[in-house]
Amino acid sequence: MDQPAIGAEAYKEIDVKDGGAIAGVVKFDGDIPAGKMLKVDKDEQTCGHENKVSEELVINGESKGIKNAVVSLVEIAAGKKAEVVTATLDQKECLFMPHVLAVSTGASVDLLNSDNVMHNLHSWSIKNPGFNEGVSGGGKMTKKFDLPEVVKITCDVHKWMSSFIVVKANPYFAVTDENGRFRIENVPAGSYKIEAWQEKLGKKTADVTVKSNEEAAVDFVYAKK
């Protein structure tokens, strides 16, 4: 799904001096659609007896900001060093937390099961090795993601469960908060293409110019498809 123009091997890590920042909001234009309901039909003692609201499109009712969009710079050749750390994707009450996780290439992800029932983690990837493995209650497994792409994660035991691991070729990315806001820091001065990705609404791109020690503003506006 995600096809960056430059691969992970093309990005050069440098010391960034007097870098700038990019900040903005990803928001929705129009009437907010009703949330999709997910039918809970298994392991109700752990998962809950009520259906769950899908997180495929979470819009703030006041600001219309969109949560869990991934905003990133594309085609940037050099910049700050990536903080390749072990990230965490948990399963609690039969939902993935967080729903969207963004990491740099080379990152490892601890896939946890905080529930007391078995979950089966199934990855839907093209570039990274796929997996389809069970994790018992209280257990975990760790997977490494070396190539940039969007990886969907589902649970074969609980069909309503899904999440995304978004693997990026450079460290200039952010996941929007509950108000749709994002901030990307320590960007070398220059002109770039910036992209927003949202699992239901797709991609949008914009051009941005970053000046030393200044903050550039970029907003993305989606409408109902």
C-alpha cells in the first residue's frame, strides 16, 4: 500500500544544525459519519458483551481533527538519526492498542497479549516477512520490520480486531493525536513533499518549505469518500 520513492538504504543520517519543525492538523470537512460498529461474538467474558466502535476513522466531534493519521516526509535524502527502538503493540479487551503504530525501518515491535485468551496475530505485508502466529494470554512475540510499507495486523481468532504498523524509510513522521494534530521536529532547512495517510480516506500530499529554527504550518483536509 505504501510505496515511498526512496528506499531505506538511500536515507543518509547527518547532524542537523538549526533545524526547523513542521506542525499542523489533519481534519475532516463535512458532516461526521457515524462510527462503524464491530460485532463481538467470541470470548465475551474478556472482550466484553457489547459491540465495539471501529477505529478505522476517529474524528473529534468539536475540532473535526482526525486521530491516527500518519504524516511523514517523503523523498528526503538526509536528516536526523532514526531512533530505532523497540515499539509495542498490545492487545487489551480484544482491541489492538495503539490502533496505528508508526516506526522507522529496522525497528522491532513487541506484540503483546494482555488478555487472558489466545490471540492469533496475522500480518498482511508485501515487503517484510509475513507471520501468522498464536500468542497465549500474557504472552508476547517480537518482530522486526526492515522495509518501508504499511502492514495490516489482524487477529484470526477475533475477526473484528485490526491495526496497522506503518514502517517509514526515514524518521520524519508522526501519528496524529485525538485532535488531529502532529509535529515533526529537527528538519533540515529545505523544500519537501509531505504526505498524510489515513487507513479509510487514503493519502494526501503537500509541499512544504522549512526554514532554520522556524516552524512551518501544514494542514490536510479530507472529505467523505
